Amino acid sequence: MMAKKEERSSVALYRTYRPNTFNEVRGQEHITSVLKAAVAQDKVAHAYLFAGGRGTGKTSMARILARAIDTNEQDVYEMDAASNRGIEEIRTLREGVATLPFASKYKFYIIDEAHALTRDAWGALLKTLEEPPEHVIFVLATTELDKVPETIISRCQVFSFKKPSHETLKKLVLDVAKKEDASLESAGAELIALVGDGSFRDTLGILQKVLTISQDKKLTEDEVAEVVGAPKAGLINKFLQAVAEKKIEEALTLFHRALEQGVEASIFVLLTTAKVRGILLLRFAPGMKKELATQFGEDDLTLMESLAGKEGAAINSEFLSSLITALLEINRSPLPAVPLELALYKIT
């Protein structure tokens, strides 16, 4: 059930707006269609393995499946394998599996972070998965499928959860902001979706922080930038203009000015990468201008169009590749500024 408005302030947005039915799930139609058919035909499997990145909806989907087959709450058991990873915990689970459900057709077990189980724990669980009682359904959820033993995988129906698209996340934050009686600028929604990095949970977490600092619930791009540690759009545009003119000293100065203002190096590179990608799309696929116009403001698009021509020759596929490398290396670099500095040096 949706939380009442007066209760929402104390509840995380990702919990308040967690989907309750298959039809409310966003971006995982390849999974919901199969599970809906299995429920309708009474062909639900006894073991599922949900694999995918954090915040993509694996646990929510498991709860929806339990609800779809009319499992009473007291017959749903959730276990965090990261905290209960040993053989003793699995032995306790196996003892519970042997008993009948209280008020449902099935006892429904959700094991989150399943990859964290020990080898002995996997061995104990395998025996149950090989010959599960008719009244038991397991859903194992993991962010690291490669750490799950093949013997376990072969006994489960495996579903791979996709990262939600940028457009899916943008629509999500716009919809939730509206439900929270707030207005969110399109550019602000773009920034939240970009920094959310394919996670429903992280994306709504950012929106909640912006709602917290807003005085009037009119959420601007600048307020979003303040929360995520992003530079203002104008600074990125000046940086790209300097790169296009091969004014490396100026580009470095702008970058370090942003860092001094508290901007995260990774966010600076991420936003730059998004605009460079847009510039190259305008250069090689100008028909995509309409689509890009929904992602960038008018001033941004005007600059990007100019840099898509001869004026921006230095902004090319090699520079985009260097930016992607910088983005991947930032978290491993002892000095976060170095990866982007190297990308700039390569221009000369």
C-alpha cells in the first residue's frame, strides 16, 4: 500500500514507491512477462535466481512474485546472506523448509546477496534445491552471478535484471517528484538520472536529498548539482570550448576550479562524457537532434551543435574514449584529478 503523505517524510522514497505489482515494474518487461505467465498458468518454479546490478529491483520482484501467488506475509522469509552466510544458518533454514506454511500454499524464501554464502553453506543449500518440498519456493538474488556455483545455477530459473535506461530513470524521478507535490526541472531530472547510474534505489535517494534541501519544492538544476557535487552547466560548456580550441591550460584551470568548489572529479568527467557523446551524435547522426533536445537545455544544445562542426575537431572519438578511460580509472587513482588530466594531455 502507498504510504500516506503525512507519513512519507520518514520513509525512504525507494520504499514508498517500490512497485507492488508486475505492471508497476519499470524496465524489466522481459522478466515480468515470463513470471506473469507462470503465475497465470500455475507453473511457478521452485527455485529462481535473480541476477543484476544493485538497485535494479531484484528483491522487489521477488516480493511481487510472492504476492502474486497469494503468499501470506507470515509465510515469506527474507535472509541477507551477507550477514548470515554460514552452514549453521542454512541448516536452520532447511529445518524450517521441512514444515508446512502457516496460511498459504507456499513458504516463500528470499535469499539476498546469495553470492556471499560460504562453500559449505552452498553445499547444504544444494541438497534442498535438488529435491525441494512441493510447498517451498526459493528466490536467490545476487549482484555477482559469477560467484554462484554452477551446480546452484543449473537448478534455478535464472533471470538477468537490466540496468534501467536513462529515460526510465528520468521519468521515474519526474513522476515521484510530482507525487511528492514538487516541481522538478527537466535538466534537474536529467542530472539525477545520469548520476543515478542505472539504480532505481540510488536515483530516488538523490531525489530525496534534493527534496530535503529545497525550501519551496521547486527543484532546480542548481539544487540537484549541489546535492550530487556537480558543476554548473556553464562551467562544463566553457571547459569543452577550451578543449575544442586546444587551450589545455584553460581547460585544466576550469577543471581544478570546479574541484576547489567541491565538485566530484567523477561527476565532472561523467557530465563531460555525456556532452561529448552528444556532440559526436550531432556530428555523425544530426537526425538525433530532436532526441538530444529532450536531454539538454537550449544553451547546451546550441554549443554542442557548434562543436559538432569544424570548430570542434579536437572533440572526437579519441577524446571520448579517453574520457571513458578516465571515468573508469578515477576510483583507482591515488589522485582523482589525474585521469582527466591525462586525457587532456593527449589532445596535444
